[in-house]
Amino acid sequence: MYQGQFSSLDALVSGYVAGSLPKPVHVLMDAHLELSPDNRAIVGGLEVAAGDALEHIAPEAISGRDAALASIFASDPAPLSAGDAVRRCGTMPRALQDFVGHTADDIPWKTKMPGFREFDMDDVDGCHVSMFWIKPGRTVPAHTHDGMELSLIIQGAFSDERGRFGRGDISIADPSVDHRPTAENTVPCIGFAVTDAPLRLTGSLRQRLGDILSI
């Protein structure tokens, strides 16, 4: 449904400033900006620019002009340091904790395979939302996506064929991405995922079984 709309961080930022993102993606971006002060400053500047542009539009040319301005300026553009984010909410960014209803320490995980846990939530705005937990050093079986998958890392990190994704980073995967994410050996990799279609396992059967059964 959303394939192509969120193909880059720039596209996500544009949608965030415009207020056009589905609720779970907006929450993901709120959480990302709590953990990424540099991007928070950029978004704040874009919000101000958008507000300036709206100020020069005739009132009759836009329906609900005051509401649009209020939406644009709803977020405080002042940069939030990563240290401030940690002090305010610990591992889980405040926006994500409010949405999920749990802290990172009391999420009711369900084990999906050795070394991989998940907390599934209800679908919202056509998106499936979940939290995931990957054991240090664990490799997730190779897979691709029938649609779009956005993953925000809130603890630890994973690496795949595209590079490394650590705390505050967003992994953007679509049908062109076929990967085997591997968590780093230090701490569990915890993240928030938003998808609009199921994933599909790829790779050989032997590789899949090896990844699934590895401890």
C-alpha cells in the first residue's frame, strides 16, 4: 500500500513535516527524532519554513489554515540530545513507549524461533506494527518483503548486506532488499517495525534451517 512513499529518510521527513504519515510511521519518526538530535534540528527548520509558506497563502485558499499551522508547529523544534532522550525515557523513546504501552523491560515477548522474540500489536492505518528482540550474535533467516518494512533500532545494532543499523537508525526495506540481519555481540538488538505486507523467507533450505536452529 505504501511502497515507494517511504523509500528514503528524506521521504519520511517530508511526510512527517506534511503530517501525511500513517499513525505508526509518525510514531516511528517521533521516536527516531528523539534519538537523533541532528535530524530533529533539520525537521524543526523545515517546520518553520512550512509555516512561513502557509503564512503567505490567502486564508480562503486553504481549508482549516489555523489547524494546519497548529499541526506543523505541534512539535518543539528545539534539538533534543541523545543523552536527554535516555534520561527521560531510558531505552524506549517516549513517543514509542506511549504508543506501545510498555517499557523495554516489560514488553510481553513471544519467542518466534531460537534467539528471536516478537511482540505483535494490532494493525493501525493499514500497517502492521511490532517490536522485535534479537539475541546478541544471532542471525535472522534471509528474507525479502512483499511491501515496505521500516525498522527503528532502539537498543543494540544489527548489520546486513547494506551496512550497520544502530540506536536511532531506521532500516528501510522493500521488495528489492534480500537480507540476513545479524545482531551485534554486545547486547540484544531491540527495534520497532512497521510493515504493510508480509515478509518472505529466501535462501536455501539448508541455510534457513541453520539460521533457525542456531543458538
